[in-house]
Amino acid sequence: MTDFTSRQIADGALGEIILIGSISFESRSLALAEAVGPASLARWICLKNRDIEMSVEQIERRANEIAAEAGIALEIEETTRRDPLSVADAIRRILEAIGETSRPIVVDVSAMTHETALMVVAGVSELAPSWSDLRYAYNAAGQYGGNDRDSSQRWLSRGIQCVRSVVGYSGLWSPGDKATLVALPGFDLERVRRIVDEIEPDRVIVGVARPSQPEHEWMYARNHEVARSITAARDGVVFEYGALDPIDAARQVAKALEGVDHNVIIAPLNTKVSTIAVGMLALANSDWQVCYAPALVYNIHYSKHSECFQAFGHDELVASIAPFARASTRIDIAAVDRLFVAGED
């Protein structure tokens, strides 16, 4: 994992890249493209949610201007968050459209939903294993909560539509068996509480992220308080991990689940850095399920972009997380059924 400033990226630190990103209400959706500059932006493909509640016209207009300055056309794949399969299809089309290439590919996950970022990781793992130079990039938030000085007024989302498994991370589910939920909350504590209420797990494990910056200490203290209240009633435990350390996030989640041989559900809702790491960990432990709860309302002022970026290679992170994979002792009933249907014994 490498840290970059906007200046270093402008000076060509990432090379001449193909950029995969998203059109969002957040200024962070443009931060990387702005930093890369016209000389290094060879192609730019963006996912766009067509049923987003707030206008993204200004962001999209600026994105088209950035692309024009680079002498390319902005390519947009429209999706709807109401239908996760449409997002998965859009990701597949993007990966297939890029095909074989010698250019570096950078996936900017800064303004993607956690669900979309997870599906990109699954798509890359399945459809583009030959890309040796694919990196994920993340623009760390310069400020959370807009201008609200009172931390209790800082919020990301309110309400949830449902709780659903993420495409590519269905895991194994044994009806009647116990269930353990691992939650990694970020800003949206209400979402974590609602996920617990919907799933009603037998046990809850909560991961609290250690802040990367002193100004985020308030979130660390608040999340510990909420974690204690959630775990107290459900035979739970609390662990810590580095908010911007993907390997530590994967290591600590794997450690927390040592010896668990029943249904596992993971809800990663902290930084996209930790979310990607947990997604890779779940792909390596394929009986684990990853879930997501799309919000009803988002706060369009909840964060601002910064001049700081992190980038980490897909293959490098997969290799670093591989030691945390374990052999499953559970039976995939669906696979057994397929064998019988196929007439094999």
C-alpha cells in the first residue's frame, strides 16, 4: 500500500492510467481524476446510479470537462441501486470492455457504495485475473460532517431499505444453525443497529477502527460506546483494527472468527480500504456471507475530499490476505445437490 499526495499523482506517480470510478454527489468522486491530470488519463469509465435522490449534474458536468481536457470521452455505465444485479452487469461490461491491456488500471473506490466496491473486487477476481497492474485508490476524507461542530449532528445516512447479501458473496447458509454477525461500523451507526435487528444473530462481533487522524478520535470513542451496547445483549466481543490498514483489517476479522463453524455474516461499513480487504477475505473463505443495507437517505454534506490518496494492488493484497484463509468444514448442500443432479457419486 502506498500513500500519495495530489502533487505526486499530478507528477505521474500512477502512470498513464485507465480509471474506473463513479459519478456521485461527493466531491471525492472527482478528486483522483482531477489529480491525475490530462496527460495521464488514457480512459475513464464511471458507474452512475440513475435513481440517486440528489442531483449529480454539477459533478457530471465537471467530469466531462476533465475528460475533454484529456482528449477522451467520459464513458458512463448507468445502474440502479434498487437492483444489485444491474450493478454487477455494469461492472462485467466495464471489465469486458477494457479487455487485455498493458496500461495500469486504477479503480477509484472513494465515492462508490460499499456494495459496489465489493462487487468490483469480486468481478476483478473472477473476470480479470490476468491484469497484473490493477490498483484500488482511495481519497481519504479531509473532513467529516460538513460544518457541524457537534459530533452528534454528523451523519452519513438514515434508514435502510433492506438487508441483502452482496452479489458474489452469498456464502453458505444452514437454516437452524447459529449465526455470528461481524459488523465494522463507520459513520452510519443506525445502519449497524438496523442490520442487527433484521438479522437477529446469536452473536455479534464489532470491529472498531482506530482513527488514522487525531481529528477523528470522536468517532472512535462513539463507535466503542455503540459497540459495547450492541454486543452486551448478544454474547458479543469488540476488537480493533487500523482504519486505513487493509491487511490489519483482514487479520483482525479472521482472528475474531477463529473457531466459528456456523453461519457467518459480515457487514463492512467503515472505510473502503477495510471494506475491500474484508471482501477479499470473504472470497478466500467462501462460506462467509457479506451483507449490505442500502440507506434511505444520504447526507450530501457528510464529507469533503483531501489531498491525500492511498493505492494498493489487487494481486498484492490478495497474496497478503491468503494466509488468513481457512479450510471450511461445512457442507455446501447446493453443491451436493448439483452432484446428484449431474448423476455423479
